[in-house]
Amino acid sequence: MPVSDGPMAAGKVTFVGAGPGAADLITLRGARRIGEADVIIWAASLVTEECVTEHARTDADLVDSSQLTHDDVLAIYRRAVDEGLQVARVHSGDPSLWGAVQEQYDACVELGLDVEIVPGVSAFSAAAAVVGRELTIPEVAQSVILTRLEGGKTPMPPGERVREFARHGTTMAVFLSAARTSQLVEELRTGGYPDDTPVVVAYRTSWPDELTVRCRLDELVHEVRERKLWRHTLFLVGPALAAGGTRSHLYNAGHFHTFRKPDPAARRELRQRRAP
Ligand SMILES: C[S@@+](CC[C@H](N)C(=O)[O-])C[C@H]1O[C@@H](n2cnc3c(N)ncnc32)[C@H](O)[C@@H]1O
């Protein structure tokens, strides 16, 4: 631990989004915070070791959070107050999604620590990148629903069942649900997705053993069972995963915005196409 001659520095906890796994998918700021930390708390099952060790100081304390309870983690935050430590709490993907970050953040504020959140690349955007798909295709899907299946330890709030979201027919990214794929397919069908809806199965995206499968909704259960992808798997679902859609107006020569004037002929053509 650092020994300081002057007044003790204020303790600080930074919640760092580590990205989906690969050490180079963390942000520069996230890597910097890991490099500044005296103590790094991270879940070895969810974040690759290199993601931490590549950026950490050699004298930093590395603590695997899978061995810790919430109270154990709080004890480290209290030490940060007493000893003026810099702590990096590393979460997989982006800390704003299913990271149990809020209770820790609030506890740190209450303890009087400086607190910061550094965003990260979520698994859903990493999975979209692997299959080379934009999730919002003009006139096909303009919304992305990030959700999980009901069940397990966390009940869903009213109105948030997968079947209810599925009624929108847009792109969905379904986290934490691979162990109950039959239930997921039933909910998606009940909500109105047809059997031939394209699905991407993303297992451990950006890890050395990553696996990506493209299939239809009616093939999903078989694909997941055959490969035993019960954990660390995300599903992207929806017509945007296959549709070409129409071309985005943003780059059309007839479209104008604050920084670009339209080409008059292209503008006329665009208007005619839009007319009913
Ligand atoms: C506790 S949640 C954390 C989500 C994370 N905060 C994020 O933004 O990606 C864990 C779930 O995220 C998904 N996940 C996280 N990393 C993944 C990866 N590298 N590949 C595929 N799915 C992943 C899986 O659905 C997994 O069950």
C-alpha cells in the first residue's frame, strides 16, 4: 500500500466497465483507472484476467469478487476511507446493466468516498459487432430492448415480461436467460415473433473460446442445447438481424442537417419517394 508523507489522499472507488472480455475492449479511461488503483476487485468468471493484469500496477491488490459477499466488499470500501485507497471495482460489459452497482455506489457515497463510474462496451453491442449488424435498420427496427427472462432469483416488474416486449417486434437483446431457452422461445412466439425470426446466439463474445451462432427462432432451443450454452450467453432477436431495410436518409445527398446542405435534385427525388 502507498505510504504518503503529506495529508492522506481521499479514498476513491471507480466502477469500471471492463467490456465483454477482451483486454483491448475496455475504454482508455477504464484502463487508466485500473492502472491507478491500489485495490482491484473483479469477477474472474466474467472478466478475463488479462483485462485486469494488462492494466494493473504490479503492486496492486487483486481481489476476486466471486469469493466475496456484499459485506466483504463494503469492508474493502471502508478500508479505502481509512487508508485513502484508490479502488477499481471492475464489472463486465457496461456497469449500468445488471451489475448490482447501485447498492455499492450508494454505500460508497454514504461512506464519504469519491465515486465514479466509467462506462464500458456492453455484451449486446459486442455481439452485434461480431455478426456485422446494426441493430436499428430504417423502417425495420428503430428501438432496441435490453431485457432478461423472468425467473431465477430476480422477479420481473409488472409489464416487463419478454412476451410483452415481444409485441413491439423490434430488436431485442436478451441477457441472463440461456438456461431457459424453451421458455424464452415460447414467450417470444406468444408476443408475436414468427418462427423464422433471425436470432444471434453469442457465447463469451471476445473471449478466446467465443462462439457465435446465427439461427431462426424455431431452431434456437436445439442450437443452444446441442452446444450446452447455459451461461455467459446473450441472444439478439429481431428482423433487423437479417433485413436490408431501406438506406438511411442521414447520408442521402437529398437530406440536409445543421452541417450539410442538400443537393437539390437528390432532395426532389427523396421528396417524391416519401410522397404517399
Ligand atoms: C450480469 S450480466 C452483465 C451484463 C453486462 N453488464 C453487460 O453490459 O454486458 C451477465 C450476462 O451478460 C451477458 N454477457 C456478458 N458478457 C458476455 C459475453 N462476453 N458474451 C456473451 N454474453 C455476455 C450474458 O447474457 C450474461 O448472462
